[in-house]
Amino acid sequence: MKKFARVMAACALAACAAASAGAKTLDPGAAELKRMSIFLSNFTELGYYGFDVGEDGSDGLLHMKSEEGLAELIRFGVWHNYANNFKSRVKRCADKNCPYGSLTIDGKFVAETVKKYFDIDLKNRNMEGSDFHYDGKLYHFEGADGESVYYAQVKQVFEEAGMLRMTGDIYNVEDESDRPATFEAWVTPKTKQRNRYTILSLETQWK
């Protein structure tokens, strides 16, 4: 993580861009661009537009290893499964009166999701001010729907310092012409041992 922070700081000082000497423009092809877009959309669909996986750093970003960030990791793990794995992972609360919400999800699925997308080992717990109650095995919560959903469309990909820098548009799922922002994401590339991306940071510029 310290190495990542040093690289990011160096890029900022050098006004790191596509034309920078250390950047290699990639052509991953339409199919891989779509997979990259789906990967980043897992964050934007839940309203995560500005964060990194550090404990501290750039102003204006949520730092996922900070105390506030740990609460957001739990939130991400719960809502990602609510949105994408409802039938297989989300269950009705079996407690009497269900004081903490009508739905539950096993904490192991929350931790698994956080590891998959952030490469962070989450310790399941209750967090002060959280909407989710952890009973030692399950998170209890109440479902919610109805807000506008925005996805990410990756348009350009660069390789820098062994990482991938992706740029593109944020768009409204219900109206693709509604593109209120652009983004820049830093992502760890796939490897033979781990055939998936993990996020390092995402920053959004609203128009």
C-alpha cells in the first residue's frame, strides 16, 4: 500500500497523463473493455465515486482502511450482494419481530465480496452509526430500492508502474445519453494466479 501511495504521489507531481513517458496505451479489445466497465460499475451503482484503498491520503477521497472506510466496506459488501446476489445470499430474518431489519446476509459473504473487489481482509463487526447490525454471524438490515443507478464505461486504458489506469464516462443506466461525469480509476491487473481486477482508487469529475 505504501508503494501504491508513493506511485500515486509521483504521478500527481508529474501531472501523470496518457502522454506521460511511463504510460503505455493499451488496446484490450471491446470484450475486455466491457468487462472492465462492469467491474467499475460494481462501485458506481452503489454510489462510490471517490475513494482509495489506503488509510489516509488525498483530500476529498474516502479511504477504505480508515474507520469511516471500514464501515463503508461493510456497506458495500451488503448492498453489492443485495443488488446482485439477492436470491442466493440474502435471507429473510428469522428473529422475533426482527428489530434490526427484515433481511439478513451471512458475514462470510460480505467479507468475501470485500476481498474480491478491494483485496482487503475485512473483519466482520458492528460499526457505530451503521445501518447494519452484526450478530456474530449475520448482518441484519432493511432493503431499499428506487434511486437512480449510474454505471461506468471505460474508454481508455493505460499501463503505468505495473498498474492499470482506466478513464471514461459515468452514465445513467436508464438514459445512456445522460453522462454527468468522467472518471479515472487505478486498478491492479489480472494475473495467472488471480484472474480478476481489484480496485486501488476511483476519482470522479462532475461536469
